[in-house]
Amino acid sequence: MATLSAFRFHFHTPLHIATVRDDYAQSEKMIHSDTLYAAIMHIWGSLGWAVPAEPGFAISSMFPFTQKVGTEKEYVYFFPKPYFRPAKQADDEMVDAKKVKKIAWIDSAYFSEYLNQTTFSGFGKEAGYVQGKYLTQSPIEKDFMVSEVNPRVTIDRFGAKDARPFYMERVYFAGNSGLYALFHFDKENEEVKKKVITALEILQDNGIGTDRTVGQGAFKLEEAEIPLSIPTNTAYSTNVSLFCPENSTQLSGMLDKKSAYDLIKRGGWITNEPFSTLKKQDVYMFREGSLFKQATSQTITTIGATKDLSPALLNQDPRFTNTTKHPIYRVGKAIFLPVAIS
């Protein structure tokens, strides 16, 4: 049984997480790792610290957690349901296909069964607790994460256009619930860990996500340790962060007929003035829960590239000729966990 280092984010104000299509009427229910990397590095830059292309640490995406019913701060941590299949069900169990299809999140106990490829009972008709899209071996509150869509209005600050209504979905968490992320630091580089914690402590009040300037996305930070049964000496692994390969040679060596994955396009708008009218370049990354051929004897492996998504217009537009420019990094460095697929 391995113990993974993590931070819990207990949100005490509403949260909106932008979708791929920037549709304010819908919010993601997780924060991808590249967004958290960017938030940390933005704080580093505001403090006058160097913002390197190689961050010197690795983080997972931010996934939901909640408190087990009837306990005092005994937490249930969820992982996205992987894209690869679990081991076969026990012979005396029937798989409920409809239940399997709607489940998007599985708790750490079931996730361990995915990693170890032990007999999986989670999709049997009598197995586990299903709360909407969540599958867990422990009883949890049904509505520990809820959302609400509210009308908003944009007003032209110069008065040239009429007010334009739009809708925004905001996510709320019940007490002792929120999002968490795994963190991996080099034991020989305590300075990086201190700088990351400093950034996270500042983000507690600054907030994360959309509408931070009006108080959304503020949280209380807590360190945590997550026990997880992880196999050793495996030929495959799964990512719990968004993953961007370093080059095509690396990627070709990680894909075979057993690989399973999905892609997501990452980009968006630059938020720093005076470049906020410019759109970043786009990059595709592998979603969390993909399966790759990657032999490892380690509990955690970290690989992935950082891409500079600065738009070409930044160096061509005369408006920015005398403006200090900096790279617009999108970090695709991922945490990988071993999977016992032969």
C-alpha cells in the first residue's frame, strides 16, 4: 500500500471552471492539471520568481472528494473512470450496463482494483454505492457537489453597446467536500515545494477559476495523504494529469494495441494585460485515465512536455512592439501510476 501526497481544496465560495468551448452556462466538475500549473506559475511570476518551462514538480488534475457518512473527516477520494477495462467480474455477478455507462468517477478503493487488475465487483448489481455519476465502497452524501445556473449581465464599460445577458453555472460543495490534487516533489529539492505551497496559500484568497475578482473560487488548503494499492514492475501505466508527449518518438513507443485514450484541446485566452484580447495557440493533450505502454517499477512516474502557446500575433502586432513579452506556457507534465496489465 503506497501513500500519495496531496492537497485538499475546501471551497467556501462558488466555483466556475471554464469548459473547452468557454460556455459560461456549463462548468466543468474538475480542474485540469495544466490550469493548476498555470495558476501556480502566475503567482510565481507576480512574486518576481523565475517561471521555468520545466516546473520541477508534478501535479495531478483536481478531482472530487467528500466525507464518508457517519464519520468525522474520513474522506472518500474519487478518480475519473479510466478508459481501459477493469478485470473481469466475479462469475456469479451480472454487470448492469446502464449503471456502468453513467458512472464517471470511482473511489480510490475501486481505482486500486483498476490498477492491480484484480477481480472487479464495482459494476455488479449489488455492489457499491452509486450516487449519480459516483461509484464508491463507502456511503456518501448524494449532493456533496451541486451546481446552479444564474443569469448575469455584461455591460460595455464605454457605453457603446447595450447590456447583454448570459448565464453562468456555479458549483457549490457541501461541508468537508471539494477538490484535491496529487503532488510529487523531488525529495532533494525542498525549495520548489516551499515555493509551490507559498503559491497555493496565496491562491486560497485570490481564488481559482472564473470570476476570481468577485470572490469566486476561494478555498482553504489542507495537506493530505491518500493510501492507494499500487502494483509494481508493470508494463503499462495510466495518467492522472493531462499528458503532452515530449516528441513523436516518445509517443510511438507508448502506444500499442492495448492502449486506450481520449484527447482534449487546450488553449483559451491570455489573461495578462495588455494581451487579454489575444487567443493562445491550441494544443491537444491526452485526458486523465488513458492507458499507455510504459514499463515501470516506480510507484509514480512523471513525464511530459511544456508547450509555449504564445500567439504569432504577439510578435507581429505593432501595439505590442515595446511591450515586455513572456512565454505562455501550457504544462503537459503528467503523473503516471502503474497498471498490472500483462
